[in-house]
Amino acid sequence: MTAPMSPGTVSATPAAGSGTTSRLRNGELRAMVARVLADNHGTPLTPRAIAAKLGGRSSGAVGNALKALADQGHAFAASAAPLTYGATATTDTVAAATITPAPPRPPATTRAARPNRTATAPAPAATPPNPAPAPVTGPVTRPNGTPYHPRLLSGMPDVVALRKLRDAGIPALMYGPPGTGKTSVVEAAFPDLLTVQGDGDTTVADLVGEYAQTVDENGTVRYTFIHGPLVRAMREGRTLFIDDATLIPPTVLAVVYPAMDGRRQIIIKANGGEIIDAAPGFYVVAGHNPGVHGAVLTDALSSRFAAQIHVSTDYDLAAQLKIDKRAVKIARNLATRHANGETGWAPQLRELLAFQKIADVLGAEAAAGNLVGTAPEEDRATVAAVVRQVFGKDLAPLALGTRI
């Protein structure tokens, strides 16, 4: 006996002996394709692979359904050659849509007029609001699985404060030396994060997307516009993190500004003037490393980020993480010298974590020597002097010795 299908499930296999797949109602194939994407979240699939999972549906029809889903923000093109698609945060909504079975046909004498087959399918239901995150009482797991230890910001855990800023629509700029944990706190606060790594070569296309050459299953070469992370974040109501934003040319970064202000909209000139509106939940947070060569915090950029939050290394946390106390002492000493203008560099949490990993493998003295070698050349003598003061001996940067 065949088990009955659960509500909302659509049979994708042809009727026995029919030799062809069953005819679908308007919007049904999109729901079926979305279901496959949702079931394989994180694994991009080609139209042909999806068609095979649907019992041999036409890969061309599946490709059209995928393009429609991508245009609505319910899927995204993960690669151009071969053309593959992946699930987004709203794919499940379309996949869960129940397709009403066609009613049985009445007798010929009373048959109703045939409905217009070209009628537009009902729009998918709005994405339900995300449930409120659990209260923060301890470490928060980042997407890479590592724990983040929240710090106080205005009397509350920093991740909670950032989420409140998002709810209020107040963009935040995180600034501080490299290695202080700016990326860590942003990743911990926003699990739905999309990241753009900024540098002097970042272009508008890196943000909004560009045309890419694709080859379909029949070998036909086409040009498809692949939307970038800014568009995906806007359509899906996600957080966009622009790391090292002040390294991006101001004329390029300006493409984000209309999405951040009251317009909450951008126009993609490269794609025929396509208009993208920001969905509820869309939020922008940026990172800035003051003093890094080429980093320029323009007035236009600064004015877009009403909340500007300084991020420095928490040396108390470093001690709690079981990092060698001598390394923490060296870092504190150099941080004080840096604040007094005596040196241009001090180890941050990133360097201290690296110190402990090296110490666990090669020993603390080797890790201290590596700390000297890590310092910028102009500050190396100062760092070496502080290391000598703490360890009681000169420790040189790691280097190969004589042949064994």
C-alpha cells in the first residue's frame, strides 16, 4: 500500500505507464524546485540535477523556475559555469506553499469555462519574522563554530546592543586596530551575515553583481546577470558587513548609500536600470582600521553610520582564555607605549591567540621570538626590548639554523 503524501507535498513522478511527467498547476513547479533547494541547503545544484530529483522534469522548465525564484530573492545563482543555484533564507517559504490540487472535471454537459492558463500565480506568502534570539548569558557561537565572548557595550552584551541598533535601523561602524575582534562580534551578533571584504580594487560589480557567461545543459552560451551580496542582503532582509570599508574607493562605496537612507533602494544601471528595494531586516554594518595605509574615513561615509563603536583588545579576556601571562604582560606594556606615542604597534587578541598556539607547539620562548618577528620593522627594536624585559633574555625572530 502506498503511504499518503503529507500536506503540501507534490508528487514529482509520472503516473505509471504514462511515459510523461504529470501536468503541473501554475506555480507548482517553482514550489517543487524550491523544496529541492531547501532540502539541499548549502549545496548548489544545476537545473539538470534538480530536474533529475523531480523525476525527469524538463531541465529547461526547471531552469526557468530557478530564474524566477532568483529574481524574487528566493534563490541565488551560486556559480556561472556550470550554472548552479542555492537556497536563500526565504526558499523554505516558497517550498512550504501548498499547491491546491485541481478539482475533478465536471461532466461535459456542465463543464465550467476553462480558466486562463496565463494567469499570474499568487505571490508567495511573506516571510515570517525571525524569532527573537535567546538571551545572551555566555559565549555566542560564530558561524565557523568558534565561541565569541561578549563584552559590555552601553551596559549590555555587545551582540545585544548591535541587534538593538539593527532593529532601530541605525547603521554601525566598528573601528579599531586589526585583530581586535571587529569581525568576531559582528558574526556573533548576526547569524544571517553576508560579508564584503573591501580593498582598493573593490568595484561596484563586487557589490551589486555583473554579467557572467554561462553554458546551459544544451551547450548554449548565455550571459546572465549574477546579483552581488548587496542585492542579496537587500532582497533577503539580511545584514551586510562591509569589512575594511574605508579601503574601498568612495565612488564605489557610494552605491550602498541609497540602500541605507530613507530610500532603501538602489538602481542597477548595469542591468537595465533594475530597481532593488530593501526588505525588512536589511542592515549595514562596516569595519574600519584607523591608521592602516589607504584607509580613508570620508565625511560621506561617516555621516551614514550614526553609531560608531571603538573596538580594542580585552586583555582581561586574553588572560581568561589561558593565554600565557607573560604574553599578556608584553601586550599590555606595548599597548601603553602605543597610547603614549612611543611605538606604532601593539599585539592584539589575534596575535595573542597565535602566540599561545605556537607556544603549545614550539614552546613559549619560540612564540615570544615570533612575536618580535611579527612586529613591523620600525617597531621591532622596542618589541624586542619589552620581550627581553619580561622573559629575561634576548629572543630573536624564528629562523632556520644550521643543517642537522
